[in-house]
Amino acid sequence: MREALTRQAAVVLLGPRQVGKTTLAQEIGKEADAVYLDLEWPEDRQKLQNPSLFFERYEGKLVILDEIHRVPEIFQPLRTIIDRGRRKDRGTGRFLLLGSASLELLNQSGESLAGRVEYLELNPLGCSEIGRAENELDKLWLRGGFPDSFLAKNDKNSLTYRINFIRTYLEREIPQFGPRIASQTLERFWTMLAHSQGSILNASQLSRSLMLSAKTVSSYVDLFSDLLLVRKIPPYFANVRKRMVKSPKVYIRDSGLLHALLGVRSFDNLLGHPIIGNSWEGFVLENLINSSPVGTKHSFYRTLAGAEIDLVLEIPGKKAPWVFEVKHGSSGKLGKGFHHAMEDIAPEKAFVVHKGTDAFPIDERTEAIPLGDACELLEELSG
């Protein structure tokens, strides 16, 4: 991130990683002798009543604006300030903006910062950050990657943190980004998505259960996606003459929030829960996507005839995709649908990511590997 500050006029960190995000910003702020505003606080928001005057006063310093989604109207004057600075040869490293939503959502009521911003998504903790010990990986899977949840004294405290996080988002955060929606309706919607973790999005079915229109349900999915709580994985369209699934798959991005929504209290509960396979799949896919080089396109492959692969990564500089199938067991046994998909896609590399600790070949084209090894391979491609 420090390198990114030298390349663009502004850097936006997308979370929400909570403590880790704020702590990192404050650390950089101390090193750079920066001005730090926490826009959760009315006193700091008051300082931006005249943003042009404020930014001109601190023109020679890095300005860090935390919780930027609290004041989306700041983007219009910010664009003007950035352009003025460029004319004075101060076009890079001036602003560090942190928020808990995608910039597309924040910019709905403001000016675009296209060409003036670099994006860094500060994801929750991943498998490469917690070591290779199996018990630590199990804890990360159960509790999710929010630092306060993962580092909690015990599972009970971790669950309490996540339940409070969900309640706060439903009652305080989400209403900031759109029309007022009853928190009970949103909680039912979020819980229904959790029960259908990794399924093809069926807005019509969800709408009937919620007694809402399919259009409204789709807008809810988009909102949760913009808030970085849900990941929509689009279908991959190979150049084959086959009937393809055209709707995205939907996952709760953080496994800890998924388990809180489903009432999973401990790892023993998880092992006996019907969601275990889909939970592991979502956990693995989120880690793989977050470990991929910048510019990687991710998708899944499925035909109506049953050919299927969980994750297709189109990596910059690679002539053919890398594909990943996810198995909770360690056998690595594959069905006909995987082999048919392999023929359709013709990937450069193919992996089965399993829960075990060993790597071994399945056939001449496919290797079974643990999650940590798979993330390491992808991170190495980033240099």
C-alpha cells in the first residue's frame, strides 16, 4: 500500500476489515506525518464543512479519510482538489480513503474519480496470514477473517462479535446506502442467502419466500455485493456450442458471518451441519480469489448437461485459465462433470483443493493440493 501511495492521486482501501484497516491507516499516518480524520465522529465531519479550505490548508500532507462512506458528497470537491494539485505537480499520494463499500456505490451521488484513484481491497484475514497449522486454519474457517472475531478469547466471544456486527450492519450501515429497508426483512434475506451458500442465484425463488418482487431481491443482492458482504461469481463462457448456466453463483464472503447467520457455534457444530461442504467451498474460493494477481478474472463453469468446475481463473499473462475444484474430503475423487469441463476449457493448470495436508497427482493433468499451497502458488504469480 505504501508503494501505491506514490502512483496515484488517491488510494481507496475497501474492507471492511475493521481494526486492521484503521490500524494500518493510523500507522501510515504516523510515518508520513499525515492528517487523519475518522468520519464516524461528528467533530471530524465538521472539519470538512468547507472541504476546499481544509484540503488547501494541508496541501503538503497526506490526508487520510476513514469511513468515507459517511460523507459520499465529498467526492465532488475532492475531484476538483485533485485536478488543481496536478497543475501544481502534486498529483500523487495526497489522499488515502477508507470505506466499507465499493466506490461505485459511494459515487452514485458524487463525481467519478476515474483516472485519479488506485483501488486496494483490504480483505479479511486469509489462510496465508495465519500460518499452516491445521487448528489455525479450522479456526479461521469457523470464525472468519475479521480480526476481532478470529483473535477472540474463545468461540463464544467470537460469535458474539459477529452477531453484533450483523446487527449493526442491518440497523446502521445498510440504511446509509439506499432506501430505508426493514432490518428484519434484510436479516431474513441475508439468512436465506446463507442457507443457499454457493447456489445459482434464483431471484424469483427468493422473492416468493420474502414476498417481494424479483427486481427488489436483485437490488438487495447488488447492495450486499457493493457492501463487500456477498460475492457474485459469474459464469465462464468457453467457446463451445453447449447450453450454459447464465446466472451467477452467490456466496457470503466471510465464513464467520455465514456461520453466525446459520447459528453454527463451534467447529463440532460445523462438522455436523448440512452446510459444511458449501461452507468449505466458499471459504476456499474467497481465499483463492483474494490470493490471485491483480487483474485476474474469476468465474465458474457449468453446462446444463452437468459439466462443472468450481472456479476458473483467467490470470494476466497466461494463455489459458487455471481451474480449481473444491473438495472437503482428502480423496480428490472427481466426477464425469469435471472431466467434461476440462475438455471444454482446456486449462493450463488444474487443481483439486482439499481439506488434507498432502499434495499428490490425480492424473496427468490434475493435482490435488491443500488450500495453503494453492494460495501460495497464486501469490507467487504476483511477484
